[in-house]
Amino acid sequence: MNTSDHTSKQFDVELEAIRAYVLQMGGLVESQIKSAIVSLVDGDVALMNRVIEDDHRVNAMEVKIDEACSQVIARRQPTASDLRLVMMVVKTITDLERIGDEAEKIARMAKMLSQKHGLAIPRYNEVKHASEIAVDMLRKSLDAFARLDVQMAADVVRQDDLVDDEFRSIMRYLITFMMEDPRTISTSLEILFVAKAIERIGDHAKNISEYVIYMVKGRDVRHVTRDEIEREIQ
Amino acid sequence: MNTSDHTSKQFDVELEAIRAYVLQMGGLVESQIKSAIVSLVDGDVALMNRVIEDDHRVNAMEVKIDEACSQVIARRQPTASDLRLVMMVVKTITDLERIGDEAEKIARMAKMLSQKHGLAIPRYNEVKHASEIAVDMLRKSLDAFARLDVQMAADVVRQDDLVDDEFRSIMRYLITFMMEDPRTISTSLEILFVAKAIERIGDHAKNISEYVIYMVKGRDVRHVTRDEIEREIQ
């Protein structure tokens, strides 16, 4: 029996389990974002509370996967691309955990907003639309992660501009809204912070995609321009 | 010659180099925050530009340290606390890099503000004060990192509340300011985002401190309550 083959096979099995767990964590995080936005739009306080409470599940998954990664490194001593794969996981789950935090923040802001009765709440449609782009980015970044698909990862990097545009457009609108009726300022700021949280989710999805490109191409694209990324994946 | 001792000594030498490099990166990031705030308060456009340009230096350091960590894992195959130490570095530099991003954002917002001539800019003193707490947190978290000092790390975790309080107090003031004179809304929002960036810097310093506690205590305190952390470090 070839020990190295055996080690490598064991490594594959363990890594596959870790990857499945990351996707499961990604699924939970995705559902946290969606629930946070639904709770905001519907004013569903029970759902807001559930999102806030469930954040600990996301956190627990991060800790568990982190430990599994350390164990697989200590036991299997991977090198080269195997090691890069594990490091990709370690970084990915940090971003997933922070997306979970943003979902929790959205639910908390939704609670603040739900206590402001009788005020017209502006721009829910736009916020919802921005969140749909962010969720789409997250889903694609996890697909890219699962299949090590650099084309899809590059798509996500491109898409990040859309979320940023949405954020700026919501902000411009809110500024006008606040100027016309200064009594809406406090409410508008809550909406603005919700939009900011969505923008952050897009940033984290972009980070995850950049780790995938690094993993596959062996070159760190985290701090290079869009054009260079396009050239790199050709 | 004992191979294991030799390996361990080599590991120590390489790890020491990595740690020194992390502290150097931390020093650069600290100076980026300070310069960003000085440029904002003094309206120094040349300094704003320098902060924006220098962000690539922070990014380059992250990539380099990341690679050094992967190399040390592949070559020295550390386990247990040695491995935890390397993983602590990998996570720490991610937070340092993002603090660098926040400093760059502050400099960009300072540029926007510097173009708004003739407007009273509110709450610079409070913003400066908040930034001083955040810088102090960063410095302490790096000290805690360098000396694996859990008491100091726990101090930083406690201090995070102060930055959050400062942020909320700046926000409350700005809401009143905007309501009294809606023409200041756009400017006030820039200030608010500067305050938000400072709050984020505090969050990242807290993250770094929590990695130190994990490293030393072997228990992940990232998602436990303040009281539990206090008990843990006793």
C-alpha cells in the first residue's frame, strides 16, 4: 500500500466533509439574509428575533470548521494546492461568519424600524432589490467555491459594482427624502444602514470569490484590478 | 542531532520573522489611520492622497505574510499550539488589511468633505477622540499579539464598547444637526461614515485580541459573552 496515496485519499475524504460543511454554513447564512430582509419588509418581529437568535448557529459552524481545518493540517500535513485549499476554507468561513453578522444587524435595524409606527418607510423595494443581488453573489461565490469555477468567481467580482451602485442610488434618494422632510432623518438613517449592510455582504461574497481564483490560479488577485483578474482567468 | 529539536528551532526562527513582519504591518496600518484622521481634520489633500496610495503597501504585506505562513506550514508541519500560532497570524493579517481599507475610506471621505467649501463641519473633535480610542485598541491588540498577553487582549475587548458609545453619540448629535439645518445632511452623512469606519476599526482590533485569547487559552472566545471571557482568562 502506498502511504502517500493513502494519506492523500484520507485527506480527500476529510476535505470533502469540510467542503460540504462550508456549503451548509453558506446555506444557513443565505437563509439568514433572506429572512432578515423578509422580516424588514413584512414588519415580522417574530422573524426578526429568530434571525438574531440564529446567528449563534452561524458562529458555531465557523468555530467547528476552523477546528476541522486545523486538524486536517496537523494530521495530513498537506502542501501546495492541498494546503491552499484548506487555507481557502479558513478564509471563506471568516467572511461567511461576517455575512451572518450583517444579517443579524439588518434584523436589529428592522426591529428599530418596526417600533416607529406611522412613518412612511422609504425605499423598501430598492433595498430588497439590492439584497437580491447580494444573495445572488453569495450563492454564486459558493458555487464557485464548490466547483472551483474561476469564471463564476470572476462574475461575482464584476457584480460587486452593481451592489455598490444600488447603495449609492438608495443613499442619494434618502438624502432628498430627508431634506424634504427632516422628521424622517432618523428613520432614513436606519434604512441607510440596512443598505450599507447589504453592500458589505456583497464585499464578503467578492472576497470569497477572490479566494477561489487564488486557489485555482495560484496567484493572489485580492488586490489587483478587475482587468488583471479578467486576464488572469483567461 | 535531534531532528525534532532542529525542526522546532527552525520553526521558531521563521515564526519570529513572521511575527516581526506582522508587527511592522500593524505599525503601517496604525500610521495610515492616524494620517487619515489628520488629513481630515487639517483638510490636507496631499496627505489624503498619500493615505489612499499607500493602501497598496498594506495589501502587499498581507499577501507576503500569507505566503510565508503557508510556507512555514508546508515546510515545518507544525501541530498543536505551533499551528494555532500560525493560524492566529493568518487571521490577524486579514483584519489588519481591512483596517487599512477603512483608513483608505476615511481618506476618501475626507476628500469629498474637503470639496465642500464654506460648510461648517460638525463634530471633528468627537471623531478625533473616537479614532484615538480605536488606535489605542489596535496598538494594544498588537502588543497582546506580540506578547501573547491575554489580560491586555481582554482589555481591548472591553474597550470596544467605548468606541461603539462614541459612534452612537456622534450619530445622535448629527441627527439633531441635520434636523436643524437640512442643508447639512449630505456633509453630515460623510462624517457619519467616517465615524462608522472608526467603529469598524475597533471591531477589527477586538477580533485580533480574541484570536490571541484563543491562541493562549486554546478556547475560541470569538462568540462568547464578555463575562465568559473574563472567567476564561482568570
